[in-house]
Amino acid sequence: MENIYAALLLHKLGKEVNENNLKSVVAAAGGQVDESQLKSLVASLKGVDIDKELESASLVAAAPAEAPKAEKKENKAVEEKKEAAAEGLSALFG
């Protein structure tokens, strides 16, 4: 995970995301450097527009937070029915 954070930090600072820079950031933070993970990360980020990916990720994360109010009201009504049913059962076995 620290490798990804290092890559994001380098990108934010306008630095090239490469193995040497990633090693420097992870080592400076006191983390363990895993050469194979760094190589894999650099290879997987090759040709990727990080800004575009971050934007689409934030849109996906925001979508569930913007659930329609009607759906929330419906869920609340279902919960109230369950509570009422539980109260009725407790009265039977009370």
C-alpha cells in the first residue's frame, strides 16, 4: 500500500513515477522496499493517466453517497415495519 501512496505523492508533486523515485519515497518514510512490487507497480502504471483515474474513482465513490431520498424513506419504512412485527411477537410471548 505504501508503494501506491508513494506513487500518488510523486504524481502530485509532478515527479516521474519510476522505481528509483518510489524507492526514495518509501525508504524516506521508513518503509520496506520490495523491488518486485515496485517493478510491478511501475509497469502497471505505464501509459495510465493518473489524474483521469483519480477523477473516475472519486465519481464512483461519491455515487453511493448521493442515494435518492425516496429510497432512504423506503428503507426507513421497512425498518419500522420490522420493529412493529417484533413488538407484536413480544406481546404474544411476553
